[in-house]
Amino acid sequence: MEWLDSPSIGFIVVFLGTLFLIGELLVRAKGLFAILGIAIMAMYFSYHLTGDTGLWVVLLYIVGLALIVVDGKVITDGTVALLGVVLMIIGLAVPAPTFIYGTLVSMGFIIGGFSSALFLKVFPSRNLWAKMTLKDKLTSDLGYNSINEQYHELIGKQGRTISSFRPTGTVEIEGDQYSATSGGHWIEANTDIIVTSVDGTRILIKSLENSQKSE
């Protein structure tokens, strides 16, 4: 496997190995990506390991990968995963024969890791770091105080503009102030209004006089 002496080949090998290993953590690939990633990285380490480095670099790489898994499954804040990434890069760069080779394989690892996110467009996700990315729906049923749900309760309620709307401004409803929009209509301050709709935290109002005319 003398072709692994080339830094560019080393870059490609590490890129592919990382692509499949991290891809296995992100998507449900029935273990295929794990097999490919392990086989590719085993080829890299088996060729570059010497008596000076030994198996400790492989252990460093495995511990780093384990930290990423633990962070994604348990901690979900990314800090332990970042440490795991550093350990994996060290494990890859140390047995490299030259500085340039080590730099290229480190780049291959980083690019491969980011590129693995492309698998999410094709394969079902494992929802690693789901809590950190806020994929869970925050509802009052789960004990959360959802601002969106509170805003939806304003629909149909009346209030008064505190500032002029051109077309955004501040409105007071039942003693509380909110930022709102009049949807392109100019409304003067101290005008009675009614909330017509809410989209997320975007409150759409209409002057009460115009609302009654439209009815």
C-alpha cells in the first residue's frame, strides 16, 4: 500500500473514513457506513503505525469517537464532542510521516465530518443532539411556557396603539405591551385596535374602526 505515502491519498482516505463514520452517527444506515468507515480507517492506521507511535494513537482516535457518541446521546451540548474531535485529529496526525501529510489528513477529517451532514438529505436521521437543536416541540403539555401559544391567545382581543404604526409599532393589550404590525396600513397613536392574526410572534393588528366597517 505504498500509495498511502502520498499526502493527497492520505487526505482522501481520511476524508472517506470520516465521512462514513460520522455519517453512521448522524443517519440510520443499518451499519453499512460504520463498516466502510472502520475498514478505511483501519487501512490508514495499519500502514502508518510504527514502533515510535504504537497503538496509543488508535486508542486516542477511538476515545475521541466515543466522546462524540456520548455527547450526542447524553450531554448534547457539544463541549465533550469538541474534545473528541481534537483527540481524533491528534490520533490521525501523529502517525503521519510529515507535517504536510498530518495537516492534510487533519483537513480531510474536518471536511469529511462536515460533508457527512449531506447524508441527512437522503437517509433518516438518528436525531443526535436533538435537544441541543431544539427539535422537541416546546408546549405547555411538556411543562414549557410557550411564547407562541401565549401570542395566539391575543387573537380577537382589543387594545390601543402606543406609537404610530408605519406599519410597525407598539400596542397595549390588557395592560401588556407588544410589538406588532398593521400589515401595510398606517395607524396613528392612541387608536383602538383589534388583533386579527398571529404568525409565530408576529402580531397583526387592525384599527377597530376599520374592522367594524369591514363587517
